[in-house]
Amino acid sequence: MSGRQTFLKRFADQLAAFQAGTNAFTVFTQVAAASAPAGPPSTRPGTLVVLDSSFNPPTRAHLRMATSAIRSAAQARDHAPADVRLLLLLAVNNADKAPKPAAFHLRMEMMRLFALDLLNHPVGEDEAEAKAAPTLGEAGLAVDLGLTTLPYFHDKSRAIAESGVYEEECKQVVLAGYDTLIRIFNPKYYGEGGLRAALDPLFARARLRITMRTGDGWGGRQEQVEYLQSLRTGRLAEAGGRVEWCDRVDLVEGGPKVVSSTKVREAAKQADAGTLDALVSSRVGSFVLEEKLYRGS
């Protein structure tokens, strides 16, 4: 059995065991660079950066979001990258329905490959510094790959905090796009107790790092900045929330181009290696082409 098939079988078995169990969250593997400092990565990072996605497939936009957040977290808390942990989180709550267009165990492998590509990125963001800087992997960053059965951000955050995998005082930085910010503050997604019952605990342990998403019907940069300001000046209070939550929301710039998983799947369908290379990291692109993913989607 090839190395790839070994991983795919292991992930399929882990997925089946998780879906048959009662836990709402698990870390199914950890990825670290072979050149990382000696000894296993600490299980007690000061900051946990959470990238929650369908990974169908992971894109260069996800890569930018994650690397930017890791660097920012390390600088803000005066950490080395080794004191920050990245968690890639995949929701598998539709166990009774075959996931499309890529099965969950295939996405789990793409998460692993994405993590390896991410660990090869330099610690520094500046191009001149990057050439001489160690990679994130060499600096000791580890990437946890996790599964959850929960659909909502606040529930996922709670399950992570209560899992025992991380220390109680570990601070979470939850990554999301602007479209997700709209949903987080929409009262229709919350039952009894409303926004405060759901989001007070979330904002006590986590910050939201929101990547602005221009185009695709979401408006321009200024409109998105103004939306957050409107939450501060009454909109959030009217919905039953707290204005101070806005202090836990950081808006950050997206990349120069919009990279969507839909565009990636379209390129994969045509086996367009050049376009794929611009949209996904190298290991992920090779896997998509070699496994002929999304050809029938």
C-alpha cells in the first residue's frame, strides 16, 4: 500500500470511529516539520488559531488567512510561532448523507497536505526578510487537524475549549470571511437565550479575525467597514447583542484576487494545472490532479 493510500485508509477509519462515537470534537492528527525543534510540540499553546472550513478543497486564500493570523498572533502576544497552534477544523455533521463533491476522508488528506505546504512558508512576511528567515515549520509551529459534528461557531469554540486538548487559558483566534460575520450576528441562528447566551462565552475566550471579502455580492471594503461600525452604533444592541463584542472583532484585508473553492473545482474539472497552481498550494494541487477530484462535479 502506498504512503498516500495508507493515510487515506487511516483517515477513513478515524472518520468512521469519530462519527460512531459521542464526542463533538477530536484532533485526528498533528502535522509538524521534520526540521522543527527537538521534542514533541507543546500541548499548551498560548494562542490557538482556528481555521474552520469545508476544505473542499483548501485554497491559497485559506493559506493567506492562516499565515497572516499566525504571524499576527505571535507578534501580539510576543510569542514564537512554536507558542501558537493552528487548528484546521472540518465539520462532518452530515454523516447520513454522502458529502459532495469530495468525500470527507479525501478532504482530511488535503488538510494534511495543506498543513505541510503552510509549514514551508517563512516566518517573516516581508519579501527581503523572508529569504533569510526560517519557515514556520522550522520555527516550531505545529498544525492540529480536527473534526467536529457541530454546525455553529460558538458551539465549536466551546467544544474545543472543553475537550481537554488545550489549556483552559488558551486564547482562541477564530478565522472567518465577511459573509460568516453576517451570519454570526444574525439572531435567527440562535434559540432560547438569543445572542447573549450563545456569544457571551465565545467572546470571553475568542477573538474573530474576519477577512474582508469584496465582490460576490458583499460590497466593497468601505461597506464592510461601515457594517461593523453600524453594529457598534446600535444595530447589534437592537438584535439583542452587546456592543463590546465589536472590540473582539478584527477586520483584515483579503488578497488581491478572490479565490473560491468553486473556482478551484472548475479548474480541476478541466484538469487545468496552470490555473490550479495559482489557486491552491502545490501538494494540494498535485493531489487534486492525481486523484482526479471534482472531474464529475
